[in-house]
Amino acid sequence: MNWGGLLLVMILLSSLVPGLIIFALPERSNRPRTFLNLGGAVLKLLLILLMIIGIYQGRHFEVRWQLLPGIELALNSDPLAALFSTLSTVLWLLTTLYAVGYLEQSPNRRQFFGYFSICVTVTVGIALAGNLITFLLFYELLTLTTYPLVIHRGTKEALAAGRVYLVYTMSGGAVLLVAVAWLQVLAGPVEFGRAPFLASVAAEHEGQLIVLFFMFIAGMGVKAALVPLHGWLPRAMVAPAPVSALLHAVAVVKAGVFGIIRIVHDVYGIQYAAGLNLLLPLSILASLSIVYGSLCALREDDLKKRLAYSTVSQLAYIVLGVSVAGPMAAIGGLVHLVHQGLMKITLFFCAGNLAETLGVHRISEMNGIARRMPLTMAAFSIGALGMIGFPPMAGFISKWYLGMGALAAGKMWVVAILAVSTLLNAAYLLPILIGAWFKPQDCTWPEQGVTARLETRWMLLVPPLVTAFLVVAVGLLANAQISPLAWVKLIVGMEYGP
Amino acid sequence: MPDTAFWAVCLVVVPLFFAIICFVRSSLVAVLGPMAAWLNAFAALGMTFSFVHSGPIRYAIGGWQAPLGINFSIDGLSVLLIAMTAVTGLAVSMYAIGYFSLRIGSAREISRHEHQRAYFWPLWLLLWAALNGLFLSADLFNIYVTLEITGLSAVVLTALSGKAAARLAAMRYLLVSLLGSCSYLFGVALLYRTYGTLDMTVLSRLISPAPLMWVSLALLTTGLLLKTALFPLHFWLPPAHANALAPVSAILSGLVVKASLYLMLRLWGDVFAPVLPLSAYVLPGALGCGAVLWGAGQALLQKRLKMLVAYSTVAQLGYMFIALPLIRLDAGSSAWEAVIFLIMSHACAKSAMFMAAGSIFLKAGHDRIDDLDGIKEVLPVTSFAFVVAGVSLMGFPPSGGFIGKWLLLGVSLSSGQWWWGIMLVIGSLLAACYVYRVACHLLVFKAPFYSRREFIPPVMEWSALLLAVLAMILGLFAGYPLGLLEAGGPFPAQACLEVMP
């Protein structure tokens, strides 16, 4: 194995090994567990940085492990993989910190943090997967490792949500398995990063390839929560806040969307997919999800549920951007992968803080809450304004590129969808902000007895402030050389050619 | 250095010898039994290495040739199954040490445990010797003898628990097993009458479509299907496997059914393959589909853990029969490889599951699935082992089951008969459903869990986990066993080449 390959394996091991050790530690040993968790996260971040520096220097990391002829596990560091793995790793570090604070008193932490670590290993595995089989392997493992987290509370609702989650994701996984096997029969093993892959397959398979495309979208769409496959996501809200953050920003939905990007960019190739007229149905599906998700969010009074529906809508932006088939729109979609993650995780951290500190779960209870928890609500407001698309925040950049891309591709209706969606975003997020900042408190909060010098425990407060800062930073510094936008432009430049 | 033949003879003689000693000197079983298990595993290891070194052989014991003597034919398939038996058998043996050393309940119960141990070891070693002999034998009559010994010792092992339900199940098992053996023996006699030989390699060259051949094939197949418990002949299996003692259940489900299955594969995949039309393979395939659906459906309805695991065996056996038509269709050897992966991975996973279920039963005092919430607080390793084993039964990557499913799916899609592949996927979704039924109780946190005070020895927990993890990561190391299969050369690859028109 070469050194570069070793680096990729180390990136996976840096969270797998702590996870396994945590399982072996007794429940009471909190300090070693926290040390392992944070140590693993920091180490992973450093390794990822090393990888990115390597990529900037024009190096290519790869490692392969042959199971059988035709079945090969491969890890690969193309720029898209680097984008997703960096996002996951950064957010994981913050989420771990948050989870340590959040679960300070609760039982069964050993299991929680064990699975938590393994879950991130698997997510980064998805990011780094170098071919379709490796992707499938990690994609299926992600289902398994997130399930114990979803049912962590062990209540009836949690178990029911876990069941729904499994039904959706397992069925999606089965469809995906068939699709991958079928494609392999038609075209041999599918490697990522060597697009356009399918152009080499003879034209006589076109019919099958069209069917396959929709099977892939169905398989990935479950995790990506595309309407009508989104049913599990709002229900999974019973899980603890760090898990919601994980589901919505770091791992699960991102894995689904990332898969769709891989299918469109690396397996079919934009030109080829557009040639088969596959992208229009995909963008219609995405548009439906955008509008429907927002409409559902409007109806919800439960804060976390509203945010969950908002995820359904926001994720579809990414799919929309990829499916509009123009470089500008693709930039908008891909960069939203990062921006949505930052904004959504901020919102969920804040929602968790409100629930953990004040016992507030409903939007109708949030009037005047900003006076009690100004820092939390400031972070929340930044996240929410970003979602709506106020300049100069992250969401604005995404929407700007999406809109420009749609115009460039001559698709006015996409611009209309974006406008409607922005209005809807404002309609379900602004009232929360107005209530929190400007209305007087009109009900008593069942304080949860958190004693801290600040408005809540520092471990709960730091992560949302950092992510809120990042939301502003990636917007303001979008043109800097190290911003996600610059990185995404590099990726799209490779896909669409110079 | 001893050669393959030496190790092969050891693999039969050593367990047989120890079985006899254990039987006459029952005071020594606690020492001799485990010792024999280790020796067996060592011999299997020795044979594997020597096989890798020198390739497949045929060996006539004592130099006596076919009609009188006993011939061994050792190829990749034999070696893999011997190795599988050794690994699973060793883990079960370790588990059994812990299991029979438990001191539970009244003085009477303890003395019953002693009694059970005194019979378990000789019978299990006898069974092991017979299994090894079966996988090594070259001709169908020797196989009959080993099959019969396997069946009889399995029946007695089933009855060992002494409960009324177990005795009834064992009785039924005995009748089925005898019926199956009879049918098989008639088939063998007819073959001998027609071709004058029972050596499988020779037979596969001589075989020609003739009325007597068809009758004999029907008899052989019926006998083997009865013993393998393929749907709808599975009725005896769930009660027998569920009511036996935990280590016995693990042996029965993990290994014993594989003996007749192996023979079925040899006959349908190799010996009779040149004359059988493709349409003939639809029958086992269709029955396999039935088994997958029925077994999984029944598993979903069970209230008791061990019954659920037993029905899961019915379903999983169906999988391996779905592979039969695909073996016939496949131009290469990937369907063969797939079915071998399914067998090996099922042996590990299912034994682990029964071992875990046994520990859970002992600790909780019952095995009602719905009342197991929180058991992971008292048996964390065991609960985890059960879930991991379940995941590998579902065919999740990177388990051996996944490799098997993947290869079969590929064959079925490329050969145009995609429905077999779809059936496999449906089967694994159903497996996911019944595993989930248990897993959601095993994973959930609930304190405090009421349990008996008995201490489950760590060896019982860890042997189950080890097997489960082995089943789970088998896929990552798929290259090695398949290398063995190909190094063995003649068997699958060439047989399939002959089959091809």
C-alpha cells in the first residue's frame, strides 16, 4: 500500500478505532470517552487537511482492495470526495462537542458515542468511495449504524420512528443493490472520477439505462428525502438533537444527495444523462420537493418538525442544481451541499439548546425567547436568514448561482420555483425570528435546571456560534481561494470541461 | 511434513477415537472433549495448508482400491467445508464448555447437566467425524454411511435436553432421517445396478439418460431434500432445532443440514449435471423460493426467539436452492462461489445466533421475544453478537452472505432469468424484517432488566460474538477461500465447463 492510500485508510480508522474502544469502555468512564471522541475528531480533521493539501499539490490518493474479480473496494480522493468528507469531518467535530454537553446526564452514553463514531466513519467512507460497490457498502452500513441512534431514547415514538426509518432505507437499499448489480452486468465495474462512464456502453442498452437511472434515483432518493420518499425524516425528529444534526447535516440526507450527484456526474455523465432526457424529470421531482417541503413546514408548530420539512425542501435545491445541466447551476447545487449543512446544523443545535435549557419545543412557545437566550437566538437568526437567502450569507450564494444557472440554461420556470421557495422560506422562518426577538414572553418555560454562567452550558453554546460564524464567513469570503465556492468551481470545471 | 492424505485420515480418526474414549470413560469428557475439538481444528488447518501447497488429491485408505476400500477425494469444495466445520465446531465446543459447566437450579438439575455433558461430547465428536468423512468421501455408498451416522447422532443430540417437546421433536426427526436415508440408499443401489460404480467422478463421466437413472435421481433427491428440510419438507426442523440444547441447536442448524445440502450440490451441480435439462432445475429453485417466503413468514409470526431462529434456517436453506438453477445457467464459476459463500456464512452466523439465543435463554429464564427489552444491560456482548449475526444473514455488506447474494444477482441478471435475483432481494428484505423484530428489543435501553442471577461465562458470550463477526467480515477476505476453490481446480470450474454445450 502506498502512503497516499494509507492516509485514506487512516482517515477512516481515526473514528472507527475510537468507536470500537468506546464500546469496550465501561459506561462510567466519561473522561476517557470524551477524550477519545474529541481526539478522534481532531485527528480526522488533521488528516483530511493533509489530504486537501495533497490534492492542491496535484497528488492523487487511492487505495484498492480486491474481494473478488469484479468486486473491488476502492477509496479515492477526487475533489468531490474531499468536499463531502471535509464537510462531514468539520461538522462531526462540532456535533461531538455538542453531544457531549447534550447527553451529560443521560444514560446509555456508551452505545450512543460508539455508534456515533462508527456512523461518521461510514459517512466519510461514502465520501471517499472510489467505485459504486464501495459506495453501496458504506451506504448500507450507514442505515445500520444510524438506526441505534434514532431509537436512542427507547420510547415508543422513538421505536416507531426507527421502524419507519428502517422500512424506508432498507427498501431503498434493496432497490439500489439491484440497480448496482444490473449496471455491473451491463457495463462492468463502475469507477468514479472517470466520467463520462456510460458513454462507452453500447447504445442498445439505452432503455435499460433509463430504467436504471430511475432505480438509482429511487434508491438514493430515500436517504435524500426527495418527495414522495421523505416520510421517515420528520418522524425521525424524536431522536436527540445531536442525532438530528447528524441526520440532517452531516450524514444521512447528505449521503443520499451525494449519491445522486455521483450518479449524475460520475456514472451517467451530465451530457449523456441530458441526452437521454433524464434530467428534466429529476428537476421536476426536485422542484416538487422544494415547494411541497416548504408548504408542509408552514403547517408545523413543532420547531424540529418544521426544520425537518425545511430540510426536505433545501436538499432538493442541490438536486435541482445538478439536474439543470449547466455549470452555474451545478455550482449552486454543489455549494449548497456545504451551505445547507452549515445552516441546518446551526438551526438544529439551537433548537436542541432551547429544548435542553428551557424545555421549549413548539414555535408558539418561543415568543420573547431571545431575551432569555440571546446568543442562541442570534445564531438561530443567522442560520434562518441564510436559509431564506439574505446576502451576504451562505444561502444567498447558493441561490444566486442556482438562479443564474437556470437563466443561463434558459429555464425560467426554475427561477420561478426559486422565487416561490424563497417566499415560502421567509414565511415559515421569519415569524419565528419576529416572535423571538420582538414579542413579549407570553408563557412560562419549564426550565430544565441547567446551571451555567452563560445562558446554557458552554458545550451547547459554542458549536452553534461557530457554525453561525461559518455561515457568514463562507458567504462573505466566497471568492477567497479556500472557500467552498472556490472548491466547487474546481469540481464543476472538471465535470464540464474548461 | 505430513501430506494432505494424512491430515484427511486424522480428521476422521481423531474425533472417532476420542468419541469412543469419551463414551467409555465419561469422567474424562470435560478434558478430552475440548482437546479433541482443538486437535480437529488443528488437523483441518494442517489439511488446508497442505492442500494449498499440493492441490487436490484422491487417496485410497490403506492402499485398498474402490470396491473394497474407502476412497477419499479432496478438492477445494471439500477443504472449504471441512474448514467451515472446524471453525464453527471449535466455537461451539468452546461454548459448550461454558454451557455445561453452569450450575443452575436444584441439585437434580445439576446432576442432569452432568449427565447431558457425559453424552454430549461423544455424540458431538461422532457427528464431527461423520461430517468430515462425508465431505471427504469419493463414493456415494461411503457417503451413505456417514450420512446415516450424522443423522443418528443428531437425533440423539436433539433428544438430549430431555424435555417432552424435545423428545417428540427428536422422534419425528428420527423418522424423517431414516426415511430420507432409506430413500437415498435405494437411489444408490439403483445407480450401482445401472453403472456398476458409485464413485462420483467416474459416475459423472458415465452418466446417461436412462429410466433407471431418473428413478434413482428422484430417490436420491427426495432423501436429501427430506434431510435438508427444504420447504415443504421442512416440518420437522423448527421444533427439533428450537427445543434442543443451545450448543446442539447451533450444530444442527449450522452444520448438520449442510451435509445433505452439500451432497445435493454435488449431485445436481456435478454428477448429474451433464444429463439434466435446465427445466429440471426449476423445481429446486421454485421450492427454494417457497422456502424463503414461508420460512421468513413463519419467523415473523413466532413468539419465541429460538423458534424464530429455526424458521430463519428454513428460509436461508431456500436461498441455497435458488442457487441451483443459477449454477446450471452460469458459464463461469461465480454461482458456485456464491453458494459456497452462502453456506459458510450461514454456518457461522446461524451457529452464533443459536449460541446467543441460548445464553439469553439462560440469563432471562425465558425466550419470549417481546419481553427481552433491556437484556443488553446484562448481556451486552451476546446481544451484540445476535445483532451482528442477524445483519450478516440479511446479506449486508461486507458479510459473506452479501458476496453470495451479489454474485447470484449478477448471474441471474446476466443470464436473463432475473426473477431468481429478485427473489433473493425479497428474501433478504424479509430476513431484515425478522431480524429487526429481535434487534429492536436487543438494542433498546431499559433499566433495570429482571434476570436470573446466574453468571454466564464469558467464553459463551465471546465465542458467539467471534463467529458472528467472522460471518460479517467474511466478505472482506473472499479472495482467499475462492483462491482455494480455484487452486483445487477440477471441481467447480471444470465441471461447469463440461456442462456447457
